[in-house]
Amino acid sequence: MPPTVSSPTAVSASLAKDRLGVWSVIMFAMTAATPLLVVGALVVGAWATTGIVGLPFAFIVLGIVLAIFAAGYVAMARHVVNAGAFYSYIALGANKALGVGASFVAVLAYNMLQIGLYGLFGFVAQGLFQERFHWDIKWYVYSLVAWAIVALMGALRVDINSKILGILLLAEVVVVVLFDVVFFRHPLGGDITFTALQPNKLFVTGVGAAFAVAITAFTGFEAAPVFSEEARHARRTVPAATYLAIAVMGVIYAVTSWALTVAVGPGNIVAESQKQQSNLIFNEAAIFLKHQSVVLDVGQVLLLTSVFAGMVSYHNAVARYTFALGREGVLPRLLGHTRARTGAPLIASITQTTVALIVIVVFAVAGWDPFGRLFFWLGTTGGFGILTLLIATSLSVLNFFRRDYRGESVWSRIIAPILATAGLGYVFYETLKGFANLLSVPAHDPVRWIMPGLYLAVAVIGVLWALTLKAGKPDIYDTIGLGATAGTAVAAMTVGSATGVPSQTAGAGDYTTTDR
């Protein structure tokens, strides 16, 4: 007899079905890091701290690498439908224990990305309202207001979230395109310069910091499989959303950051970034537009809405990863419950909200810098965590299709994953080597190892916990990575375990592998 698995009721253990189309999924992918958030804050912060002018070219390079990675990623998504995404892919493609370790890395990384944005939101809001209305209100008050609204949205229907994010993103893209036109029409010195797009301006000492910023900016493109259980026609929606997100992100980020260097001057961009910080893009646009104060106000408000959109998007990603782990019993089963009326992972959402509150309070009490420490340190370190998961996923894709091609091409199951692993591996090496430069701390400062070392620590804890489950609760261990189809998949495993060949679960379109 195959092991049985106790689980919550079908209603409380299932995400809402068929609520998201291609564009809705893209909204979650792109609003994780919108153009104003990336160029107006992240890239400007990177110019200020690293001094690397060639950041626009980094978006081009990494966009190509991620497009290659996506070939294997979406191929696996066609066969594994699970809100756990990275977690389930590594669990089924490599090893269940490694999958749990990866899931802990994912939860930490997305939490860092999400919580870091509260620092940026508070920093921008404090400056805006202090300058315009002379309000003497601390940054963390604004952060807590945003936190409360995100907490509320986390309990709403996922399609409502996507519509709100879509409206915010559309308004922002219109403004960014306007800024780009203005910058290119008014280049410093009269001629458009391509200096920021030259490879020799990127591949300098500390290039890893530039790649860390770029991977952080692209983070969100991988979100499509996270929403696969809620997407309509997931086999078509997930690939379309993934490729479109990479293309749109890459073009907008590269063009807008390049345009800003054209207007400011590549020789001035570092100094001006250090001086003006998140106001740089708006101050520069206001020079050439009428009603300068209106441009600044609208720009700052849109930056706030873009940061807010990123909070909501990352919050939903964290909640769904936590939900997936709770549903399978890796974490407490309570986390695997959804709200019956909305299909939202309510308990997982509340858990993430609580963690965010604790971090905001700690930073507020300690008096730590909300921009440099809370936003930039946590955000870029979160991006580094996603980078490690991309590499592990590429390797898992290779192993997943090793015995059963499942109709996938040689490009998708072998060539693309190998190329992606090599490219992302190089980025990983350079990023780790230049982590001190990324954080703008001395090379001997222990924080340059502590921040990336957190991922190794939680990965080890995850693996050890998985092995504990294997010894004490094999029924839970056997369903790791199988998601909503765990019940039928366990039965199918009895066939696969006899032959060592992965088996397709009946009627689900999902696949399971025996543990190695």
C-alpha cells in the first residue's frame, strides 16, 4: 500500500483556478521590479556605491543569459505545475532534500526583496512629504502604512491584485518613455553617447556588483510558474509570460538607464547619483519639461506606486512558496490553507506580513539607514539568492529530462541549461567576489560574507530538515515537490520506484521522480 497523506480539505489546500491570463501573470512578473524602481532607485544606488558606468550593458548581457535559461525553465514548467516553482523543480529534478534546502533559500531571498522595499518606500515618502508639506514624519511611519495596505491586498483575490498592479505599471511605463524621449533629445554636449553600452565600461574591477544589481532588477521574470496553478492554460501562459517579461524588462531597463547617462553625461553619472540619489531621474527630466515642480511630484508619487507594486508582487511570491511548503507538510500544515472565498493563501500571507513588521520595527528602533541598508543591502542580497536558485534549477532541468525526454527538444533540455549554467555561474563567481563592493564596505568587513552566507546556512538547515522528515515522516518526504497532485502522485511513485524512471501522474500533466 502506498503511504497516505493527511491534508487540509480540498478547498483550503487549493489556490484559485483559472483566474490569471498571460497579461495578468506578466503584471506580477514585471511589477516586482518596475522601470522607475530599477532605474530611479536601484541603478542610481548602484552607480553611487560601485562607480560602474556600464550598468545599462549589464541588462543586455544578463537578458540574453536569462532568455537562454528560460528555455529549460519553461520546458520543465510544462510538466510540473506547482506554486513552489524553484522548490519543486529542484526537488523533482535533483533531489528532494536539496529541493527543501532550495525552498528555504527562496523564502529568504523573496523576503529580503520584499522587505527591503519598505525601506525605499519610507525613504522616498519621507523626502517627498517633508519637502512639499514640511511634514516631520519618520520614514518608518510611511513604511508601516504601506505594510498595512500590502497585508490587506494579500488576502484579496489574486486577479484583483494583478489588475491594480497593471494600472500602476501602465502609468509608469508612459512616464518612463516620456523621460527617455526627453533625455535623448537633450544629450549632454549635444551628441548621444554610447559610452554606457561599451563592454569595457562594464567589465571592470567589481563587475560582480553590476551583475548583482541586474539580476535583482530582473527578479520577477521567474514568477510565472509560481502562479501556474492559478493561470488559465498554464502550458501556454507560463512560457509566454516568462519570455515577454524578460524581453520587456531588458529593453526598458537598458534603454532608460542608458538614456539617463546620455542626459547627465557618463562622466558625471556616478557623482550625480551620489549627490541626488533617487531624485536624479526626476530632477534631470524636470530641467527640460515645463512645470518642474509638478514633474518632480508626479515622478516621486509614481516611484512610490512602483515600489508599492513591487511589495505586492514579492509578497504574493513569498506567500505562495510558503503555502506550497505548508501544503506538502514540509512546514506546518496551517500554512497550506487558503481563504475559501478568495483562494488566497491567507495564513502564509499573514506570516510574511508578520516577518516584515518585525524587520521594519528592528530597523526603526536601531536607527539604521532605510535606503542604503534596508533597501539596497537586502534587495541586492535577495537578488543574489535568486541567482543561486537559477543555477540550481538549470542543473535540475538537465537531470529531469535525462531519462525521459518528454517530447522536449535538445535545445530545451540539454544545450540551453548547459549554456545558462555556465553564464549564470560566471555571474555568481563575479558577484560573490565583488560582494564587498556591492555593499560598499571594506573587503575585510565580515558583513561581505555574512550576507551571502545566510543562504548557505538556511540551505543546510533545509536539507537537514528534509532528511529528518525522511527518517521520521516518510509519507511527507515522498510528496515533496508534488504540490496539489501529491495524493495521486504518491500512488504513481510505486510504478516509478520499481523502474527508476519518472512517471506521469494520471490526468494532472505533472511528473514525479523517485528520490536519488
